[in-house]
Amino acid sequence: MELDYVKLKQIKPAISGYIRKSQVLLKRSGIPDEDAVHDIRVLMKKSRALLKLAAPQLDKTYFERNMTELREVGKIMSNWREASVQRRIVKELKKENSHLFSVHSENRVLTFLQECQKTSNEVIEDANKTVEQLNLLLNKTGFRIRFEPMSMIEPKLLIKELEKSYIEISEQYLLCRNNPKPSNLHKLRRKSKDFLYQLLIFRPLNPTVIKALEKKLDRMTQDLGKFNDLAQLIKSSGYYYRMEDNDPSVDELIVKIREKQDKYMIKVWPVAYKIFCPGQNLVNLLGFKLLVI
């Protein structure tokens, strides 16, 4: 398909819709529940991804201000999300390895994991104080997006920006394959999420192929996210392997967590290879011709 004969989805209505949905979710109850927190954070990531796509064609001050406020919404809610995720993971670990939790309850790592299961009153109190702040940030950003003209955005430049994102992720994929440490994998996930959310704009160019790619990316990034959640749990627990004085039960529990991480990565690599393998390019991946600008 030639770009000249296909109309891309519009960025401005998409971002405005994400912000409105976030406000509805935020106002649905006094304190957003786990699902609402997750959904709002995803909507903020989608909004930022589309702003990044159009960034070269937007006023720099306008772009940076909106990005800062959208990122602040996600940052404020990150503590709520982290606490709920850690509670869920620890609950699963305890169910699967109850003997490891009961034998050495005084160990500092196990103590931390046990504490993760409790809902912090401080988190709840903080939530009550910050919902109003979140509403204010969303109102301000939504207002600016609403009155910012974006009709002059050039589709060809959007595709060039998408191609740039794809090349960066492909390089990050190779880095992860050669050095799969958690920080590299986390960066691969973040960049892949942006690419996934940006693809929405280009669906009309080749709906069947692009929707199939979105499903693969979504599955891949979810598995990378689960890997990262486990990595953050280990990091937060303060665990560090020392051959001389480690608690065998704690070591065993960490091995169990590592095994879960391995299962997620076994599913990630084949999908990532098909999308970002060396020699692959955006033209072949999406199945449409990029016009020369």
C-alpha cells in the first residue's frame, strides 16, 4: 500500500481519549484499585509514546511540558503499583513454597517478603492526598492537548520516526542478547512498549499484519514485565549471594524466583528474534513501502 492513499489514525484524538479514560478511572472510587492503577499507568505510557512519535514536529516547550506532567502521573502511581504487584508475587511464592517461609521467619529477606503482604496505611493515606494532584495534572495536560493544533503533522515524518524507534530497539535487543542483565532488559521492554503503542497510528496501512505484530509485542513486553517485577522484588529484598553465610532456605527461594524468570525469558527470545533480528527492517516487518522523503 502507498502511504499517499491511506489515511493514518490521528494522534491528537488518541491522546485526548487516553487522558479522558484516565480521569474516568481515577474518579470511579475514592482510591484507585489495582486494576485502575494499572490501566491509568498504561494510558499514560500510550500518551507519552504518541507524543514522542510526533516530537520532531511539535514545539519543544509544549512537548517537554506535556511529557513531564504525563510522566509525573505515572511516577506518582508507581508506588501503588509496586506495592500491589509485590503482594501478589509474594502470595504466589508463599503458596508454592510455604516450607521456605515457615522455617526461617527471622531472616531479613523473608521478613521483607512477609511485610510485602501487608497493605501499608501510609500508601493509603498518601493515595487520599494525591488523587486531587493527579486530577489536576490530567486536567492541565488534557486542556493543552485539546487546544494544540496538530492538523499539520506530516505522516511521512511519523513513519521516519517509527523507523528510528525500530532501529534503536533492534540495537537494544542485540545488547540484551549479549548482556541480558535486568537493566538492559528493562530498557528493551520500555522501548518496545513505545513502539507497540505507536503502531496504533499506522494500522490503516496494513491492518492484518500490524495487528498481528501488536499481539506479539504485547505478549513479549508482558513477559519482560513479569521478569522485571521478580528482579525488582529480589533487589528490594536486599538479597545478595555470599557463599559463606547465606541462609540455604533463602538461597533456595531465590533460585525458585530465578526459575520463574527463566520461564518468562524462554518465551521472550523467540518472539524478539522474529521482530528485531539482525538484517530485519521496518519495511519487511510491516509489509508496506516507505516513501523516500
